[in-house]
Amino acid sequence: MSNMRGIYTSVNDIRKRVYAEIARLSYDYKEGDLSRLESIPYDIIPGEVSTYRDSVFLERAIVRERLRLAMGLNARSASEQAAVTEGAEECVKEEKYYEPPLINIIKFACHACPDNVVRVTDSCQGCLAHPCKETCPKGAISFKNGKSYIDQSLCIKCGKCVDVCPYGAILKMKRPCASACGMGAIKSDQYGRADIDYDKCVSCGMCLANCPFGAVADKAQIFQLIQAIRSDVPVYAAVAPSVSGQFGPKHTPEKLRPALKALGFEDAIEVAIGADLCTIEEAKDFVREVPSQKPFMATSCCPAWAAMAKKLFPQLTGNISMALTPMVLTARMIKKKHPGCKVAFIGPCAAKKLEAGRRTIRSDVDFVLTFEEVMGMFEARDVDFEKLPEEDTMHGASADGRGFGIGGGVAQAVVNCIAELYPDREVKVAGAQGLDECRKLLTLAKAGKYNGYLLEGMACPGGCVAGAGTIQPIAKSTASLNAHKKASTNRHALQSDYQDLLEGLEEGLFSQPEE
């Protein structure tokens, strides 16, 4: 897995500027005029000399495709001749949903990185022992000009030479996006560029977060959301727990609601409330169903984990909790309290965009934006966090509900809830982070190794704080979220301020609808 997460790079800078320009375009939009889309690439990539790549024309072409994806439009190939604005008028509609695919590779931005190749570097000393040659099972290594040489036609990529080289001079290179993909969904096209097998993809966005060339991008609803904000219909922000620390040190939890109101939102509600409701339902489901009806139960709130389980382990689908995710529970709660409003989920996750596009969820969640996209909105509106007033931190969620944003937090919340409701019930827990590890977890569960267990799966290593739409380093975000948990006046889900909704849970008002 790449270690560049949380490092502010030119890739992050271009993404933020694209999001900010789309936000400005939407805030300033006048009936039928999207012509400024054509000039934005020249604002982001000015002048005649390239900054990042071989050609300034290539840089602008990539920005054009990023703008189209940020508008919710489909990516195009280098062979297609069309204006940036082609089809953009469709995006003015607030109700426009994502058209698949959600995660896209801008092919002419892809570096066609070497994938699964073992190479000798200049650090090779041509040593007398040459353990690389001695351990190679296929005789693929010889010596040329005093250096180790690998015959790629014989190499089976076993990595034995990599392990034994005393100088670390041999590298096994994997394409970063493919290495980050726990579904094996990244392959190569006829030109050696990355290509996504959408039958395998679950939209976790790890390829997007780990491509050092910025060739992977997801679609956004920034323009549509702002059009809704500018309408007469109130729009509420439902904010994921992993927001803690995402917008930098000047943006404290007490300034979150004022900051979002400055963007035009009616108000902001923390999704940790929905996490509390999800916790209670999963706790009761677990006690009722395991092991009498199901050998084990898996948590439901990570959509990429749930999608992976359904794709690779369809026979285990019935073991995934039927509890609605915190995002949907919070959205339903908001719409029950404010009929006729719209709800925008703001979080760390690309897969939530896919979840919200499901037919049964569309009426609950109208828009999904990542923290990175919202940061572009803050820039577009010149929101100065230091000048904002401070308000009470959101609304009454528990520390456990806020802990959903960290790996292990979901299972711990359910365990704590069961301990209060059913003090004599012992709960065994196993968890995995990253889809590679999640796959191993479910393989063992399928073999009966986790009967009686509560299983937690998180597609992103570290949990939601490591989602593809996050801004801050994972460790820093985890520390911020833990501090926010400590500030909670309620410790566990059953102490939530939303006791009046617990009866609704009993009546099944919040159970998962059929597709």
C-alpha cells in the first residue's frame, strides 16, 4: 500500500482546484450558461510551459476530463473530439444520479506503470556470493557487465531474489493502483495502461487514493448539490464521524455547523446518531440470530465490504446484518423531522456514492460528497474558519457512534451495547481492514472458523478515516476522532439523545428494504 496518504501533492492540489472551480461555477450559475467550463483549464494550467508533464496541452486535456467527472459526466478517450461542455446541461438537474462507472481512469493521464515485474536496480554490487542467482528456481538470473541480470521470459515473479539480495538492489514492482485494489479489479489494456474490471470493482476508491499520477478519478455531485442549496428547498448536511480534523487545525468541531451553514446548508447533523441506531439494531439482531439462525453476523455499514462479500461469497450474503447504514438511518431521521427537505451526506467514502445511487436509497440520500470535494466548496466561498463563531458540537451522539470512523469501532460499539442489554451474553469479535484482509476473513468464516462471531469489515486500511475522499494523514485523523469521542457526553449507543427513535427500531421502521 502506498505511503503517500495525507501528503499534500500536486495531484491533491489539482483535484482541489478542480472542485473549487466547479463549486464557483455552480454558485455563480445563470440559466443555461456553462461556457466558463471551457476557460477553467487555462486558469488551472496557465501559460505555455508545462509544470507537471511533457506537454501543457496534455495537462489541460487531463484537467478537462477531471472537470467533466466532477460535473458527474462520463470520461472520454483521447480519440473523442468534443467540447468540455458537451452534455453538461444535463448536470444542471439537481436530481441527476451517477451513471456508472463511478470510478474512472483517465487513460491519457495513466503512466502505464510496470505491473508485477522484478527488476535489478543500479544498487547491485555484482557480489561474489550472488545469492539471487543461487535461489532462482528458474535459472532466470545471470551476470552481465558485472551486474545481476533477469531474463524476464523466464522470471516467474516469485520474489526469492528480492528477499535474499544483501543490498536490497532487486525490486518487485507493482502498479500502485493494482497493489491497492483488494478485489484484483485492475488489469492492463492493450497499451499497458490501467483498466478497471467493473464486474469486480466495489468502488472503494483505493486505486484513486494511491495513483501517483492522478489518473484515477470518481464522479462528483458538487454542481448539483449547490443548485439544490440555491433553490427554495432546505438542504441538510449529514456529516460522517471521520470528519474530525479533516479540514485542518483551524476547523474545530465547534465550527463545523457554522462552516457548513456558510456554504448554504440549512443545518448539519452528525451521522454518529445514525451509527447509534445502527449499533442498537445490530446488537439485537446478533443476540437474536447468532447462532440459532446464522452461524455468524457481519456488520453492514461499509458498502464496499458488503459489496465485496456479495460478489465473492454470495452464499454468505444472509450473514450480513440487515441493519441500515448510519448514513441512511440519519437521512431518514432528518427527512422525518423536516419533510420535503434534501439530504447531502458528507464523508470520506467513494463507495457511499454508489450506495446512495441504489434504487431503494435514492429517496433517502440526495447527494454524496467527500471531504475533499467539500474543501473545494469552502475555497470557492472563501470561508475563513478563524472568523467563524463556535457552536455546540452537533447533536448528542455517543462516543461509540463517533467511533464508527475507526477500524474496530463498529464491532466495539455493538459489543458495548450487548453488554448493557444482555450482560450475560459473551461476544467474540474478529475484524479486517483492507479488502485483501476482508477476503481472508470471509474465507475463514466460510470454512466455519468464525461460528458464533461478530465480524467487522472495513474496505479502507484504518477504517473510514482512510477513505479515498479524506484529506489528512490517517494517524492524525484517528487521533482527532479519538479526541472527539472523549468530548462526548454519552458513552454508548443506548445513551443517545434520540431515545424517541428506539421505538421505531422495534417496529422495524429502519430495516433494510428489498432492492
